Amino acid sequence: MIDKELPGFGEQMRAASLKQVPTAILSRQGAGIRGSTLIITLPGKPAAIEVCLDAVFAAVPYCLDLIGAGHIDTDERRIRSFRPRS
């Protein structure tokens, strides 16, 4: 389904989840790219989804820039994002 896996997303989501539950190492969270689409697989529980997205979202806007998916801005008062300085 994906053209390129982004293993860092899954690693970070599992690390964040592991702080909550010891079975997080069994989960299949991950991310990858298909064309210019970023696909992030998340757990089924709403609380676990929040933990996972909080762990990786800072990288999402820059990732979208890199894959040509378009530029998005975030409201830093709600959620932070990171883009390296040019």
C-alpha cells in the first residue's frame, strides 16, 4: 500500500505508548508515503490515538512539504510543529 516506509513515526508512537501501557511494543503503529500522501496508522482507542499523534505531529507539516503534499501551517497555541531553518 505504501511506496516508502517512515519507520521513525512508528518507533516514536510506540515509545510514547510504552509510557502508558507495557503492551505497546505489540502495536502496529506506523507511517509511510504513497505518492504525495502521508499515511499514518493509529491504534483503535481514542486515548491511544491522542498519545500517538502528540508524539509525532510536530514532524507532519515538514514531512508534507518534503513529499510535495502541500504546505500547512499550525496554530502554535494549540500544537507545535517543526521546520528546519532554510
